[in-house]
Amino acid sequence: MAQNTVNVTDSTFESTVMKSTVPVLVDFWAPWCGPCVAIGPTLEQMAEEFKGRITVAKMNVDENANTPSQFGVRSIPYIVLVKDGKVVDSVVGVVPKAKLMDMINKAL
């Protein structure tokens, strides 16, 4: 885990994501998920490029059951963009970096 992303859990999700003053890109993932691991470096880049303007958070679905079920996570990676406590966009699977950039730019 690089220093640019934040690990969130069921207990920290509300304070870290829902109450954030900047948009938060949340990656619901698991270590055994090949596509999740594949998109990891892209998310790290996004965290670096948008440092201070967004937060990139990662939630391991194997270690946290409540939050993924509240968000209806059925497939991973499931990436959600939360702004002002509301989901403003989401994607499932490995998507091009340009798609993630579009999501973020719309929220900024």
C-alpha cells in the first residue's frame, strides 16, 4: 500500500469518506482479485496527481462486510466516487485511467 491511498474499514468509513471535505474515490477490492490488483497502480497515480483535491480510499471487502453490502457491491473492483456524503458516480471492473479522470474532474 503506497502512502497516497488511505485504507478504510467499516468503522472508519463514515468519518473518512462520508464526512470528507473533498471528493473520495473508494476502491472496494480484495487481495485475491486479479483485476483489483491490476487497477491498483492506476489508483495510486490518481492519488498522487490529485493530491490535496481528492482522497483515494481502499476497502478490503474480505475484512469489511457492512459497508460493501450497504453499497450493493456484487463485483470487484467496484469504484465509487463520493462527494458531500453522496455517491456521484461508480464503475465496476478495470476501467481506463481516462474514465476515472472524467469521474473525478466532474466532481471537482
